[in-house]
Amino acid sequence: MSAEPTDSADPCCAAPLPVLGRDVTVPLVTGGEVTYAALDYAASAPALQRVWDDVAAYAPYYGSVHRGAGYLSQLSTDLFENARKTVAEFLGCREGDQVVFTRSTTDSLNLLAAALPADCQVFVFETEHHASLLPWRDARVTYLDAPRTHDEAVHTLERALADRDPYGPALVCVTGASNVTGELWPVRELAAAAHAHGARIVLDAAQLAPHHPVDVRDLDVDWIAFSGHKLYAPFGSGVLAGRADWLQKAEPYLAGGGASRKVARRADGGVDVEWHDTAARHEAGSPNVIGAYSIASACKALDEAGFDALVARERQLIATVTEGLAAVPQVRVLSLFGDDAPRVGVISFVVDGWNSSHFAAALSAEYGIGVRDGLFCAHPLVRTLLGGAPDEPGECGAPEAAPGERSLNAIRVSFGAGTPDEHVERFVRAVRELVTDGARWNYRTEDGRCVPDTGTEAVAEATAA
């Protein structure tokens, strides 16, 4: 498997990494408090304690980067540019690759979309997150049907690339790990297929980089995009890293200070602009120094913890969850490639007889467990997996039926380097109890969300039950 690391000799050796908020307690609707079980890492992971400590230590020394003569400006410039180098090393970038700091994965892929050469065709599977599915609308896009095996994914792409007309520049966009099923995609094989047909490939590593080591050279991808907030660094920055040529030839993503090398008035009253050809070309305005630094801090922390140990521990957590869900007949886990497909700590499922929003609300209100429900900004994929029409409309995250009624959405549990065993064990127990005994509280729909009913009659009813 392309992105699969080697097994660790001792899968029990790693403890969860300390994360911010690990001791936060939340109230239960049934009374009392419990330590919050954050199991929504696929949406946003908590900050590593190491990252928070590094940011707090730097914050008093913050200064405007580049061209500042003061000590703090010079210190901040060094820190910002060293963060770029750290990220490049973390990703295994090639000599000459550029690391551009952005706001998020979505921002990174929109930047690349704006840098496509003329007449470039884009190929993307319908299974992608909307961040990968939607930025290419100004280009000629071929949307590929959801594959059911790795081989089918590669063959589907090969046929589409071979049949493209005209046979010009092309870009393939693919995820490394699904944000819905957590399943790993055959990135290396897809990259080989793209290059064999004269195309380039960008890897959406938003769900892969926090869980597995990612090496641009080893996977042979042309670009990689990810977000800091999923990599335990939720401070508003993301990354686009990879080949420089398309980025250097494109108009700046944003026009303004920092992107320009020289600006001069013309005799006719207009202005001439000479743009940078470095990463600065697409980083106009004052950059998010703390965001960039936090990503670099997270990269160092993960490298120092060791991905072999982190992956081995996560596999234990995955086994606990998948085996626990498999023991409940009413639960169906969603999968593209089959139950045995390698995955990261992202698992989506539905429960017979339950509206997914109702189930997620009960997990939160009665057990202090935070999961996600809905379509996960991957509407075509979720609807395909649930047997609905891929083009059927639906608001992301909104329940489509009253509590207890069937809905065409799902529940997602996700975890990572900071997740203690107790959180997934509590989750498995909660699923079993909810399916067996039902919710202990009454719920209602409010503003498109399922919430505990706190009315006097509802409280009395729930208490009596």
C-alpha cells in the first residue's frame, strides 16, 4: 500500500501525545460531568501541548516579518523562513520545490487551481472532499466515478487520461486518506499513472499527514496540500508544497505587498509590477507567522514522537472501534474498498432505526463524546455509500428527518495521536448502550440540529423513563 508504513515492533509502547484540552470536563444532560472525549479529529484536531507551548513562548517576541530593521522583526523573519524549511523536510520535498503558506487545504487547492496553465484539464474522483472537488470549476474537469478497489481507481484514471482530447496539460487531484471512510488511496500508483500519461498530480493530504508519514519524493507527487488545524496546529495556516514552475508562471494568488518585488509608475500614469518568483509571489500581505510556526512545531513533534509508534498505536484504536462496531448488528460501517482496507483513524457509520443527527446528539449529551454527523463536505461520496442519488441535494451536517426517522447522512468518529484508550472504549460502550437501550433523554430539532429537549415536560418524561 502506497502510504502504509511498516509495522512497529511494539504496538503498545506509545502513549497518547499531550494535547490542549485533554482535561476539559463537560456537563451531561442526565446529570454530572465527564471528561470530554474529542472524537472529531477529522474536522479539527486539538493543538498538541508542545505546539501551544512553543507558540506561547514565541508570542511576546512577535514582529512583522521581512524588511523590518528591529530585533523582533529579524527574529520573526528567521522563525518564519525556518518554519518553511522544517515543513519542506517533514514532507520530503525535492530541491527546487516551493513551500507556500496558505490558510488551509481549501485555500491551497484554490491557489493551485488559479495557477493552472492554459487549456489544462483536471481529473478528480467524485469521492473527494469538496476542497478537492470544487476549486477547478473554471477549468475543464472530468469527474471520475467512485472506484471500489485500488486497481479500479488506477485503471479508471489511466483510461480517462489516455482518452483526453486534446492531449495537453493535465492535473490529477486525489486524496491520501478519505475524510469519510479513512481508507488509504493508492497514491504512488495513481502518481505513476498520471506521469505515464503526461499529467501532474496534487495530493490532498489533509487526512493523511496527521496520521502517516508523507514523502513527496517517495510518493512522486507534484504537489501536496494540507491544513495546520488537522495537524494539531489550529492557528489558521495551511500549506501548498511542490513544483515551482506553474506557481512561478501564474499571476499572484493575491496582489499586494510582499508578492511584488518592484512597483513603478509609468509615463502614461499607470504602474508596472515585477512579481517575486519565490513562494512570496503567492503570500501577499502580512503572513500568519504564528500559524506557520505552529505547523513547523507540529511537524517536529510528530517526527520526534516517531510515526512507527504513532501509527501502531492508532491501529490499536482502529481495531477497538471497528471490532466494537462489528459486534452491534444494527451498525453499518461505510467503506469503498472493503472492511479490511487499510485506513487512518476516521470511520463513518449508520445505525438502523436512528437518524444520524439524533445518535450523535445522544453521544454528546449523554456520554460527553464529540463526533460529527452529516455528509462531511463530501456529498456525492456519502450519498453513493448510503445508496442515495449522488446528485440529491442536502445541507452538509443538517439532519434530514426527525429523531428516530431514517436520514441520508452518517455519523463519523475520528481520532489520532492525542486520543486516550478510554475515549474510544467509552464510544464503543455508548454505541452499544444506545442501540440496545435507546436514548435516556428526549431530543428535538432546532435550527437544523438535533438537540436535547430541555422543556419542563420533556425533562420530566426523560427522568421518569
